[in-house]
Amino acid sequence: MILKNMKIFINILIFSILISSNANAEFKSITKKEYLDRNLKALEKRFDLIDTNKDQKIDAKENEAWRQKIINARKAQAKKRAELAKKIDTNKDGKLSKEEIENFKKSQKTKK
């Protein structure tokens, strides 16, 4: 059972890599200040999400609530990926072949 789940996970990982490789994002140079400013803004937003009582402190209760929220979100993502893998695995062998992935990509393009 564990081995089967590992195989499914590996196939999902490969599928994710294949899909993300199509995103040909071009990297532009960034200064240290720009990098820090962007990340500081992201950290401030995250802090504000965790600090639910807005006292400018994160207590143990808020931290645990945030941790559980993240865990639940990751479980939901894993479930969606598993469902997608089952949808793509047309021959139901528990593996995603290159052909199955290509057929799925084609079917998605025709739906647009």
C-alpha cells in the first residue's frame, strides 16, 4: 500500500514538473532593496493573517491555528492532486504515462 502510494506521489510530482516546465517565465534582475521590500511586504501580510486578534503579537493559540490551517490546506491540495492523477490515469494502472499526460494536456486545450 505504501509503495503504491509512493508511486502515485512520484507520478504526480513528475506531472507537476511537466506542467510547470511549460511556464517559461523570464527572470529579470532585482536589486537587494527590491528583493527585501517585496519579501518584507509578504511577511507583513502573513503576520497580519496569523495575528487574528490584531495585538501585534503572535501567541501560541494563533500560531497553532495557523499551523492547522496550513496542514489542512496541504491535505486538500494533496487530495486534489490525487484526484487529478486518477483522472489522467486512463488505463487505471496507478501510473501516469507520457501518453496519458499528453492526452490530458490536449483535452484541456480543446476545452478552452
